[in-house]
Amino acid sequence: MRILTLQDYDGWMAVWRAAGLTSIRPLGRDSRDAFARQLAGGTHTLIGAEVDGDLAGVVLVTHDGRKGWLNRLAVAPAYRHLGLAARLVGEAERVLQAEGIKVYAALIEPGNEPSLRLFKKLGYVEAEAGMHYVSKRPGPDA
Ligand SMILES: CC(C)(COP(=O)(O)OP(=O)(O)OC[C@H]1O[C@@H](n2cnc3c(N)ncnc32)[C@H](O)[C@@H]1OP(=O)(O)O)[C@@H](O)C(=O)NCCC(=O)NCCS
């Protein structure tokens, strides 16, 4: 497990693509320039899991001073079921704890049973049924 830097950009984007994440926006908030700004801001941390020098898993950890968010947790298919995602979540919580953040959250798309089971196993509790996620954005690439 190690903290990633902008030099790892191509590697973590490759993991996200291999993992089939549909939410990545390489022209918007996931561009290299966008990450340069985000990582410089002090509220974003990327953690990587390496196996024999290969980047196998990634999680993007953010906080707003009140709550911590685990975003874009992904493990490349060849490295699944080894406990890497669970370890990444543990590292994310440690990073947030060190920042004084005590509440951790993640958004999981409907039907993503592996992710839901993972978080529940790690002690996360699902919000009450009917909770709605709303967002406002300037366009599909943002
Ligand atoms: C979800 C994901 C990150 C899990 O990665 P992983 O490294 O294989 O997970 P782990 O080995 O740490 O598994 C820990 C626990 O998660 C749950 N889990 C993981 N994969 C699972 C699967 N395919 N089906 C059901 N439960 C699963 C299990 O409870 C597992 O514990 P167990 O091994 O004792 O049964 C991975 O499947 C992935 O990258 N998926 C695509 C991207 C994604 O959906 N990310 C989540 C965004 S919210």
C-alpha cells in the first residue's frame, strides 16, 4: 500500500479502466490537470495497492472537513479476491482518521453487489431506503 502521486496517473487510470469503472471522466475531473489541482489541495489522497511492482488497486480518498468519502475503489480483475480492496479501505480510513475525520462514506451504484458486500463486511451501514443522490454538473464530461 502506498500513497500515489501525479506520476502514477497513467497507472491508476489503467486500473480504473481495467476494473470497468463507468464514472471516470478523463476530460473532466479525472484529467491529469484536474488531479494536479485536487492533490495539491490537501483534501484528496490516492492510495494504491501494489503486487510485485504492479499497481493492482486504487482508492481515491477525499474529505470536506466533516465527512470522508471513499471514491473509485477498484481492483484490477487479475488481482481480485485477495483482500486488496479491504486493505485499501483500511488504509483510506487511517488517512482520514489522521486528518481528524471520523465518518466515512461511499456511494455504490445499484446492483453492485460485490462492492455493497465489501463495505457491509467492513462495518459500513446502508442509508435508509429511498435516499436519493442528486448532483448538478455543467456537462457529461465534467
Ligand atoms: C468491489 C471490488 C473493489 C472488490 O475488490 P477485491 O479486492 O476483489 O475485494 P476483497 O478481496 O478485498 O474482498 C473483500 C470482501 O468483499 C466482498 N466481495 C468482494 N468481491 C465480491 C464478489 N465478487 N461477490 C461478492 N462479494 C464480494 C466479500 O465480502 C469479500 O470478503 P470475503 O473474501 O471474505 O468473501 C472489485 O470487485 C472491483 O474493482 N469491482 C469493480 C469496481 C467497483 O465496482 N468498485 C466499487 C465502487 S463503489
